[in-house]
Amino acid sequence: MKRVVLIITTCIFSFILNLSSISAMEMPGHDGKGHSMDHPTRMGENIREKTVNGHMLAYHLIDMAAKMEGMTSMPPMMATHHMMVYIMTPDGKMVKDAKTGFVIEDPDKKKQQVMAMGMGDGYGSDITLKKKGTYKIAVKIVREGKSFMDVFAYEVK
């Protein structure tokens, strides 16, 4: 059963990766200084944009439970969401050579730790946000031998 879920999840994210690959281009005219990283072909809700260590970060959250709703032939997924982080250098280029991971603390202070993988022009991973309440999300990015973090709160209503 786990293998079937893994295969289905892989197929879904291959589809997402193909869509985001279409948009895997540098954003013309973007200088990384105060302009939005929101891109019309990126899937999910843009939940945060932040500049850290000169790198602009944009987070997109895909509600997989909502996308799977009504698909009776699909087995239930363990994760409820898929989080993407898009990283742009200070000179406006998309980062494609980083290692990225998320530590997510739920409203009951239970933690989940996941590594993100490169997908198109971002880094993504399946995560679980089942409970209503405020989650603490910590993101660690390692690039060119240096690491930096971003920590923020996200509320599930």
C-alpha cells in the first residue's frame, strides 16, 4: 500500500514539476529589491515573501487534501499539503543549487522535519497541517557552504 501511495504521490508531483518547469525562467526586470516573487504559473497560495541574507524567499502552499477531494480512485495521502520555497539571489537569479529543509511545529508543539527536493525553480516537500491553529515553520537553506534560516508562523483556520 505504501508503494502505491508513493507512486501516486510521485506522479502528482511530477505533474506539478512539469508545470513549474514551464515557468522555470528568470523573471524579467526583477532586481530582488522590493518586487513580488509571486508568479502566475506557480501552484498554491503565496503565503510569505521575505528577504534573508540578501536572498528573496517566496513560499507557496498547496492544499493537497482539497486537490484530492472527490478523487475516489486515489488512496488517501498521508500529507495534507505541499510546501514550496522559491529562492532568488540578490542579483535576481533563481537558486538551483541549495539544500533546503523544513521543521514544522504544530499547535500541540509536535515537530515534523522534512527535506525539500528541487522541483522546477523551487524546493518542495509534502507536509502535514491537519490541526487548526498556529504552526511555527523554520526553513534552513544551505548554499555555497553557508546556511541561513527563516522562521515564521502560519495559521490553519
